Amino acid sequence: MSAAAAIDPRDVSECQSCGACCGHSTAWPRFSLESDDELALIPAALVAEDLSGMRCDGNRCAALSGEIGKAVTCRVYAVRPIVCRDCLPGDDACQMARAAAGMGKWGEPSG
């Protein structure tokens, strides 16, 4: 069973039913202020070859499991990069990623 399939739909936050920010750009999930100890907690298979950030498959972060716009989860959520921690639901980066994914604005009813 995939990690996303294991999420109970009643427990899904709007972020877990979105994931657009994690599938928006290979230039985004970069390491910046993380310590070597923090970076060591991220599996090497999920780190870009040049060690600059998370590995991406196309524009999608390799740590993202599930289907964008349906149900997603981050496989390294507890140790995700600072840039990921700083992304806030509804902020400019969120809205830009949602627009690029063809989704409505965060916080507005879908349909």
C-alpha cells in the first residue's frame, strides 16, 4: 500500500490533498541553512547529485508520494529542508504552484 493510500481521507489537511508546491519546480527544494547533521537525516537517494537540494523527477520532488491534487505525503516530512518548512498554505509560492497545477486558490471551495 502506498503512503498516500494509507492516509485516511477524514484526516487529510488541505496540504495533504494538494502537494502542488512539491511538484512545481526543480529550482525550489534547495538546501540553504540546514546543518550537516540535519542533511545527514535525508536519505541519499532523495538528494540531488550536486547535493544542492532534494532530487526531483521532472518538476516533482522525489520525496513526494501520492497524486498531486488528490492525496500526497512527504517521505521526509520530519527532516524536510527549511525552504519546505517555510512554505505556508495560501502564501504567494503556494498560490503560484496551485495555479501551475491547474488548481484553484488555496482556501477556496473547489468545484
